[in-house]
Amino acid sequence: MAPDLSAVRVRLVQIRTNAAVLREEQESFRARCGLGPDAFLLTNALRDDLSPALLDGVDAVMIGGAGAYSVTMTYDWTPALIDLCHACADGGVPLFGSCWGHQFIARAFGGEVVHDPDRTEMGTHEVVLTDAGHADPLFGTLPNRFATQMGHQDRVARLPAGAVELATNDRAPHQAFRLGDAPIYGTQFHTELDEETERQRLLAYRDHYAEMADEAAFQSVLDTLRPSPEADDLLRRFLLLYATEDDADRAASDPAVGGEAHRLTASTNRPTTSSDQ
């Protein structure tokens, strides 16, 4: 019998202050996952509890983007979100991070994230699978090169120990990774966005990026936009692969990648005014 997503429940963790983008992000994740509104349990890290109790009754956790916060900084909620990522790993709960979420998962497990405007990517850009990507159960069905929707100035400079790079490009490495054999993935590109919602996101955050300050520069970004059908199906396939197991199967397959060895101590950083979509 084919896997059934009708009973799947997903905890979506957002880091948003813009109400319109908050709602658009929710709708985008629902659409890309192929789930109805009741399938998503919503948490905003800026104001909501981030205790491991959030994992009760959920089949997967997804972390989205952020319009005004950088993974290179530490906020009062950063340690709790790091702990939540480790609770997913310890409990075998599938975890997926998109753009900012990708960067945060890398940091949470010991990787390094840097602010790198010289490697900014806006609009539609292609990524290429690595050998590990071709062998991966989620990425392995994708073509060698495929289009994705982008919006970032920060990037993962070093993957966590044991993480496997699945996709890359000439602009910025580590476009996608998996944490060992765990059901924990991150993509620098926005897996929840398609061509039209990428356009909406660029309009919403145009003022955040010097690269889009004047009309000609902004139009040049819009001119890159095109469909990204292969990437558009990643979230739904992630759930089909990893969120339809029962709890016993999940516990049996848990590679125990969490724990103190991967934890980061919170550092003190200055505030930032730029981030990723």
C-alpha cells in the first residue's frame, strides 16, 4: 500500500515579524507538502514556547526562513531552538530546514554559518547533486542539475561533523545536506517556494538587500525567475519517506546523532539588520 499523508502532522517553526509573509510561508509549506491546513501545528520562535513538548504528536518538524534574523547571531530564543533540534535527533523525529532553517540546523549540530554578501543568491538558481546526493533516498531521484528558488546572504561555511553534502553550485557550497543517516535535512534554497511565491517573497524583502535597491537591479533578479518543478516536490517526498513510519520504526532507525557532543554553547553577538528570506 502506498504511504498515506492524510494523518501526518507537521510542526512548522517560523521566525517571522512580517504578518503577510508569516501567512504566505504557512501556505507555501502546506502547498509544497500537499497537506491541508489542519496538518500543520504552527510555532513562532520569536514568541512561543520551544520546549521538546512541541514534538508530542507530530510526525516531522520543519524550520522556515527569517526576514530580520541571522543565524550568525544569538538571540534569547536561540538556545531553546538548538535544544529542539537535538530533541528531534534524540527522538528520531524527521527535521527539515529551508534556507534560514538549513543554516540553523547546521549551526545547532556544530557547523559554521557566515555572513557572505559576495555569495548572495536571489531569484532562481541551479544546484548540482554531489555523488552522495545521487545516492540519497530523497535527492537521488532528482536530475543532476535542477532549478531552485533562492534568497540569502548568509551561508553554511562548514557542515557539522558527520553531515553529508548533497548539492552544491559554483556560487555557494553546501546547498543541501543530510546529518549522517538521520532523517535530518537542510536546503539553502527555499523548498517551499515556487516561481510565483519566490516573486512575492522578493517583493516583500526588496528593501533588505542592496542587490535589489534600484529598479534595474531588481528587474535583473526577477528576470532569473523560472519554474523549479523538481525542488517543488522535495517536501512532500520528505514526508512520504520519513514521516509515515510509526513510532516504533522511527525509534529503531534512530542513529542517535544528538547529544552533548553536537551542542553549541551560546555566544554573545551584536544585533544584525540583514538576514535571509
